[in-house]
Amino acid sequence: MKTLKFTAILMLYMIQPITYAQDRIIPIEAGVERTGHQNKSNSDEDRYSLENLCRKLYGIGKFETSDRDKNGKASAQLGRFWVYGNTLFYKLKVNNQSNINFDIDFIRFYVRDLKTAKRTVTQEWELYPSYSYGTHDKTVDAQSSGQYVFALDKFPITKDKALFIEVYEKNGGRHLYLKAKQSDIENAKSFQ
């Protein structure tokens, strides 16, 4: 009987390997997408409201920067955080001032300790957006910029931890690293 249960789990892994993988990376895919890591309790109304809120935030012209990073002639800016209910929204802007296109391989989100002493273990856990908007375009063309909006479920963060965002270039070395501290997240602006 136990062999039968193991076989069923193995079949599920073959059908849906991403949901059972340990180290997952969120790829940037074509179109406005929902990630497969969303809770099953969310209905179509929740998806619709997430899409509308992301679209509204995407259309806000003013970009208030909370953190930035520059590598080569590519740079990234992390915008101000927004909150609606139990969902945290934020904007990410990638600027490409070079004459070579910046192809985004993946964007990674994780919470990690700010300071670690020598010979201590760093605790880190990865976060997965429940919705993303603007990710239909994986390439930031030369001399232009791309903007993305991500929705994350609320998560606990203390003063000794920070949210880190990594933007990796495909087949390149211009990787961008951004950091949001507890104060940035706690000062999130609410949707009206």
C-alpha cells in the first residue's frame, strides 16, 4: 500500500514538477502572469482586483525611489511600497543606458539577515509574488527603461532583516541587487 502512495506522489511530481521543487526561481514569462505559487483560496475576483491594482500602480507617473543599484550602464530602482488589505505592492524600474539590450533572466525575492557574525548561519527564505504586471516584456531595449509591478502576500520582517530583490541578466554579468528595510515596508502607502 505504501508503494502505491509513493507512486502517486511521483506521478504528481512528473505532472507538476514546479510545485514540488525546493529551490524555485520566478522566470519572467510572456504576458501578464500569475505565478503558480498562489493560494487556492483566491478567487477570480481576487485575481481581477490584483490586476486592477497593479495596473493602477503601473500608471502612476511619479516614481519615488527607496533603493537603487547600478552595474555597468544598467540600473534598477525600487519604488515606494503600497499596501491593500493583506497584499503588498511595489514597483521595480530597470534602466538601460547602454547600447546593448538588457535581457532579464529572472527576478528573485528573499528575506535575509542584515548582519551576520563570522561562523554563523545566515537565515534566508524566498518569497514568491502572487501576481506580477508588466513582465510580458523580458527585454529592456538599449537606451530605454522597463517598469514592473509585483504583488506579495504580507510577510513578517524585523529590524535585523531586509527584503532583497535580485534582477539577473540572461547570459550576462549585469546583475542588480536591491534592498528594502523594515522602515520602507512599514511606511507603505495605502490605496485609496
